[in-house]
Amino acid sequence: MQKQQPRLSFWQLWTVSFGFLGVQFGFALQNANASRILSDLGADLHSLSFFWLVAPIMGLLVQPIVGAASDRTWNKLGRRRPFILAGAIAAAVGMFLMPNASLFVALIAPMIFGVLMLALMDASFNVCFQPFRSLVSDMVPAEQRNSGYSIQSLLINVGAVIGSILPFVLTNVVGLENTAKAGAVAPSVVWAFYIGATVLLGSVLWTVFRTKEYKPKDYYAYKGLDAELVEKELAVQKTLGQKLSEFFRLMKSMPDTMRQLAVVQFFSWFALFIMWVYTTPAITQHIWGVEVKWFDPVYLNSVDVPASIIAAKGAAGDWVGILFAAYSLFAAIFSVVLAKLADKIGRKVVYAGSLFIGGISYISFLFFQDLTPTTVNLLITQVTVPAGAVNLVLPMVGIGIAWAAILAMPYAMLAGALPADKTGVYMGIFNFTIAMPQIVCGLTAGFILKYAFDNEAVNIIVVSGVAMIIAGFAVFRVKEHVQVTRL
């Protein structure tokens, strides 16, 4: 007979997901600054998406393996927490090293070193992400699932706000330099990564040592599983071939809800990948008026780059941090009401509506070009930027709404459809629906940008808007699993 899983207090729900704040802090720093760092180290514009392929490939390889391993792990530290802690330590190492690529030039080319550290960070973030998703599914009873994932979404976005804005703050408040010499990284970005690594470790340690996972016997009872049967299955030693066979069997027999969500995930994450890779060049060109030629490494090596171009690139790069912080802030605010909206009008309506708003917001980038210098009071400092840069805060509201829904709704819809003893591996398999669209985008976006849009990056942001709208329509094809709790 299934035991009633205890409800968690607000602070227990908060603590379970608190480490995600630091992980997303680091992830936001990477998203807002990786293209900037790689460009400073010598990457050309249309090849950026190829370098960014490292992220989804790491997710594709790491998350299913970690998911399956965490399903089979029970030790003194717990089931999911050992992986969360190990991933956080490795990610912090990558964050300390990546912005210092130029220091290792005697051993390896800075560009290659930067890509290797990007791979290390992404692999480590994925080691953290997957067990965190499963930890919430393990610890939170079905009736609190909307709240659990909404709190997780809130914490993710709080971390993203701080991480995104940090280089701007270090430049405009602390006074660190935001421009970089050829083959080096701006000091403001370097120190932002140092701080991010520290916050990541601190928040993960809080969750790891303040969350007590259920003992196997209790966990299986709460999930309605036969503990002896599961433990016998886990005790069986399987060959690599058997493990692969079982993995592909699980993929083939995945719940229909997961298959249907995969279509939504494909188009929404295709859109997000474009945003992360190309927002910096898009607004540098479209809002700051920097010509496409100033993103061509061959041309840059043949001329003396004017100080005005260097300054414009630095200012635009900082402003991307503000914009990414803005959409994360709006996502955090929307996360507060997301669960209540989903409970009242349904997850699918909220999810689809959020994606429609996000898609329209991406397309609206086209209409905010205004080079008029405008002084903006950001409370912590005043800056002068083009009026179009200020106006771009408006579409960030819609993008933030979409991002909050993407972080919470698919997992809330999926969790009830998964067998409790296979949650980790299925959550890892579900990450295919995040990684694959990014890989497809990484392989195609650079060519689309170069040959369809002549490297005018704002146009590919419009493509992401169309993809997000398609994702919204696909939500209505998803059939949710209705979980019945047996008392």
C-alpha cells in the first residue's frame, strides 16, 4: 500500500532548490558572456554557433548517464546530492579558468583553451541540473509539484538576474575595465566569473547539507513501489551492452506525454539557443550601429580598430547583461504567480500563452532601432546608451514570461507521467529534447545568418521568434497524465 508522502513547508521547498540559484548564476554568466569571450579570443561571427555546440553536446552525453547513475545511487550523502556537489565543484574550476585562457598561451591556443573550459563548465552544469530536477520530483508530493517547480524557477531566475548584471555592475559601479585587448578577456568579465564560481559553490553546499533525502524504504513507499523488488533489480550487475539495450528500450517506451512535449521543447530551445548566441552581435549592430565588418576577424587583423568601435562593443556587451538580467527578473516575478495560474486555468493554457508572448517579443527586436543617446538611471549608476537599447527592455518582459514557463511547465507536466524508480534516467532522456534542438540550431544558424541574412544578426533573432510561436501551438497537442494517489 502506498504511504502518503509528507507535504513540505515553504522553506523546505525553498531549500531543495536553493542550489539552483548558484548553478544558474554561473550558467547566466556563461550565456551572457561566452560569445563575448570567444569573440575576444578570436572567433568570427558565423562560427559562434559551432563553438556553442559544446553546451548541448555535453548535455546530451552527461544528463542521461548521470540520471541513470543517480537512480541507482543510495549512500550517506543521499541519492541525488553526491552528483549535485561533484558537478558544482567541477563547474567552479571551469569558471575560474575560462576567462584566463590567455595565461595558458604557452601551452595551448587561447581559443582552444576557452572552448575546453566551456566544455568543462557545460558538462558540470549538466551534472548539477539533472539531479536537481529529479531531487524536486523525489521530494515534492504530487499536489505541491506546481509550487515546487515554480519556486525552482524563481530561484533560477534570481540567480540569472545577478549573474547577468554582474559584469555591468563591476564596470559601472566598481570601476573595472570592460574592454579587452586582442586575445584577452575584459577584467570585469574575469572577476564576474570568480564571484560566480564562489556563489555557485556556496548555494549548492546549502542544499546538499540542508536537504535530507528520503531513505530508500520510505521513498519507495511514498511512490507506491515494492522496495524489495526494486532493490533486487538494482543489485543485478549488467554489462555495458545490457545497459545500452535497457536505455534504448526506455527511450522507445517513453510516456506519450514526453514524446509530445519533445516537439514543444524542440522549437522553444531552438529559439533560446539563437538568443544566447546572437543577442550580443544583434544589438551591437542593430542598436549601437556597429557595421558587420567589425565582426570579421580577417578584417580586424588588417586594420587598426578605432577606439569608438571597441567602446561600442564593450558597452553593448555590458547591456546584454542588463537585458538578460531583465528577462530573468521578469521571469522570477512571473514565477510567483505561475503555479496559481496553472492551477486555475490549466498548465497548457499558461504554457502556450507564455510561448506566444515570447515569440512576439523576439520578433519585436526589429522595431526598436533608435541610435539617439539616452541617459538611464539604473539606481546603482547612470549610463548613456542608445534609446533603442532602453526600449529593448519591453520585449524582455515577454521573453521572461516565456522563460519562466519553459523552466517549470514541461517538468510539472512530465513528472506525473514518469515511473518513480526511473525518474532520473527519464529526466536525463528528456534532456535530449533540450540538447538536440540546440545542436540542430548550432549546425544551421551560422549558415542561415551568413547566407540568408548576410551576417545581420537581428534577423536571426526574428527566426527565434517564429520558432517560439510554433512551440506555443505544439503545446495543445500534449496530453497530460492524471496521477491518482492511492491511500
